[in-house]
Amino acid sequence: MIIGMNSETEYLGKTYHIQTEDGGRQNPVITTQVFLKGAILFTQKTNYADILKAEFLEEIVKDLMRQQHVQVIRELRSGKLLEKKAGQAAAPPPTTPPGQVSPPPPGPDNSRKTLDDMILDYLVGEEEKDNS
């Protein structure tokens, strides 16, 4: 079993906690959950039973965990993640009339961020640069 990942990020003035963990060889599932004030808002699971015999499994699982964790954070920050949650109306991202520039989304308060959160923000930014 690989140690999990934990991050906090802000979206529309609310602080969300994102947690990703590995169930290990006995339960080969990577689970990422998004919490708001202790309540689970969203869960994403990825089963990796099909690669249990892979060489360097631990490194592969670490990479899968990081990718899933970052993707969930990216979807939360874009507003897409909360729209995925069935049965819950998500607050849409702020809109502006055509021709006007929208203000940047509320950013995280760096004074409350852990080093892990700052590193994760950096990695997300670098991955977004690579994808553009």
C-alpha cells in the first residue's frame, strides 16, 4: 500500500480537501475523494487489478495516484467536477457578458498552504503548460 496524498484547494470562496489513497494489492483501487467541511462531495475510483503483475508496480501506482489527484483538483478548480456529481446542482463558474474580461477565479491563500500543496500547485501548472 502506498501512502496517500492530501491537498486543499479553494474554489468560489470555499476550501475543499482532496484525498487520494491506494487500497494495496488486496484491494487494487486508487480512490480520490473531495470533501467540504467533512462531507464527501465526490469520489473517483480507478481499479488497477489488471496490472498487479507489472514490473515496478509501486512506481506505476504512485504515478497513477498523482495523475488522478491532479486531474480531480483541475476539474474542481474548473467547476466541472461538481457538475459531475449526480443529484447536486453545482454553482457554475462566474460568467461575464460577451466582450468583457472575466476576473480571475478566487485563488488559494498561500499563507495556509502546506509545502505539499505548493508543490502540487506547481506540478499542476507545469502539466497545464505542457498540455497547451
